[in-house]
Amino acid sequence: MDKSEDKTSAEEELETLEDLDAGGGDEEPRDALPVRYTALFEECLFPLLLINAKFRIIYANPRCQKLFTDFSCLEGNQFFDVFGRSLGVEALREIRETVLDGKNGFSWKGYSMLKSRELETLRSRVFIFPLADNPGPSPEYFEVVFDDVTEENKRLLRNVFMSLLEASRLKDNDTGHHISRVSRYSERLARELYDKKIYENIDADFIDDISFLASMHDVGKIGTPDDILNKEGPLSKWEWKVMREHTKNGAYILSTYPNPMAKEIALSHHEKWDGTGYPFQLIGDMIPLPARIVSVADVYDALRMERSYKPALNHEATVKQMAGEGGTHFDPFLIEVFKSIAGNFEEIYESNKDAGTKNPRN
Ligand SMILES: [Fe+2]
Ligand SMILES: [Fe+2]
């Protein structure tokens, strides 16, 4: 098979664009910026780049350098070397047609998503248009303006789901600070796994997502009848059957959340490594990793808390019990990692205790 057939269409598009810049690397980046624009751009509120018609970045204003400081160096580089993979193949084609063929009056708008293992995804709106007073029929320079919408997007999305969480908390009298503690333990465990570099999919986004979504693990209890949820003492067989439905209800409620991690946590946080959990008796790593992490966090906290049907355990007794359940209830590898950072779990519990929590009897 021809080797070029292995290339993705995005890679081919990038190569086409890079050819345009062949021999263009000897430009003096800052000298090319018309002097009258310097002061204007330096103080501009928006992150802004200036590129030439060969897609070479000839200038980046201070806000732009700050926005992308952790991702790459800008001035002197090829625009598509820096932003190509964050734009997507369709956008690359459109930008080429914009700059070279004058489509849409030499203007383009779209989105970029810059991602790395170490940093959370940076989402920006991107606008490309010719510099105001280009001489000649084709513009020589283009402004690229970015609008960082990372936090705005995240806040809007999470606010909607926080409302659901608040509604479920009104019903569930057992939560207290349980929800926020489970989030903190889950984040701590995920960060340790990130440091160990065992799982490829644990990156900065994973840690940020699990620190929010772990709190949603029991959101499905919004559909559980109050008399079962608030019953003093043990539940009957039938009541347990109803109670277990909270996993499926949670997955249904979170089905519109864009990251599948939300559904995975709600649906599978009561599955057990040996296949004896619920709702689907998944075995081993068939259980999604985020759910396995939240399971460790949720059970640690549940054991530490006093409930109407059981006393609280102290930290040492809790760790001992959970350590004995690696490979049965819990992912055995996660339990080893949990044991190595169990002291942090205790700190999180102690510094986020519910008011009126008594010292455990054992
Ligand atoms: Fe649950
Ligand atoms: Fe819980």
C-alpha cells in the first residue's frame, strides 16, 4: 500500500498548507508589522496575531502570548504548525480558501481547541480578517483574533447540572458534605494515577472533569421515593431494588452531558470488580475507569459516616476493610494506589466534616 494512503486528511491538508510557506522562513518577524499598528495591537484587549498571506505568524500581541504561553511559541512559526490540529480539517480548508481565494471577503470565523496532557483544553472563538489598509487586490496581512471561551463554556454547562445536583440534595438527607468530599477524593486519586502515567486517558481534562462529575454520582436519587431514601434502618429486598434504580436514573439524567464520563460514573459507581455489583454486574475493567475511581472515593466516605443503620468507622478501620476488598469489590490496582495516599483521604475527611459528626466508636 502507498504510504501516503496512511495519512489522515488533516495531515494532508496541513502538508498542502505548509508547502505554501516553502522558503518563507527568513522573514524578520517584528519588522514586518507596519509600525503604525504596533501601539494599537500592543494594547488591544483581545489576543491577536498577525499572519501574512503565506500563513507565517509575524506578530503576536502580549495578550496572545500570554494566552498560548504554555502551548507553543508563536512569532516566526507557521500558523498551521501551531493551530492546525486544534482547528480540524474542515476549518483548515476554509481558512485556505479565505486567505488565498478571498472567500467571504477574506474573512473566516470558527473555533479552536488546543489540548495537551498537562493542560486543560483551551477553547477559543477565532476570527480571521484582512488588516484594515492592505494595498492591492489581495491582502498582504491578516489579523487573527481569539476570544477565550474556556471558562465561559465550562461555567454555563456546569451551572445547568449544578441545579440538578441541588435538587437531588434537597431530597437526600444523607449527603451533607459527602458530595464535595467524594469529588475531592476522586480528584486526588486521579491526580496520583496521572503522576504514575499508567492510564493514557488520564490527562488534565480528566482530572478537572472527575473533580466535578464525581459529585453527580447519586444524582439519580432524585427519582427515588422519599420514604425509601429517608427510611430509618435497613431496607427490604424490594426497597433495595428500587434504590438500585438510582444508577440508571442518573445515567438518564446525565445523558445530555457532553462528556460520557458523567453517565459512566452515575451508571457504574456501584459495580464491583468481581462482577457482583449493580446494575449490570460488569467485571474488571469492563467497569469504566472513572466509575472505579469514584467507587473507591464513595465507599471510603460512606464507611467513615454514621448512618441510621450502621456506626461510623475510623480511618484505620476503613482503610483496612477496603484493602481487604481489592480484587473483589474494588480494582486491585486502584486499591494499592489508594493505600499509598490514604493519609490524604483522611485529611480531606477531617477538613470537610459535617457539623455534629461524632467520633467513631471503633
Ligand atoms: Fe450511589
Ligand atoms: Fe455517595
